[in-house]
Amino acid sequence: MDVRVGDIIDMKKPHPCGSKSFSVLRIGMDFKIRCCGCGHEIMVARSKITKNIKTVHRTEEP
């Protein structure tokens, strides 16, 4: 799955605040994502993220 920094990803399971949307802050062995609902930042292993992503919303590039 092609995910880039700045993309908004929808996950299969919601964050405890109720939001399923997260913005991607950093990509590597781990993904750093920020909840679009409450702003909480989370570090998640690549293997867990890739199987839990539902959709990717690409940000517009100039």
C-alpha cells in the first residue's frame, strides 16, 4: 500500500475517542500517526498499520 507523509488514512478500528481518521506524520519501520479527532500521536509498527488501513486519502500536491 502506497502511503506518504501527509496522507489521511482511515483505519478499520476506531481510536478510543471515536475517530477512525489519522494523519501520517512519519514513515519508516514504525509509522507515527496523529488522530484527527483528539490530536493524540501514536507510534505503530508498519506490519500492524498495513493490515489495519481501510482507505488512504491522498493530499493534493502542487
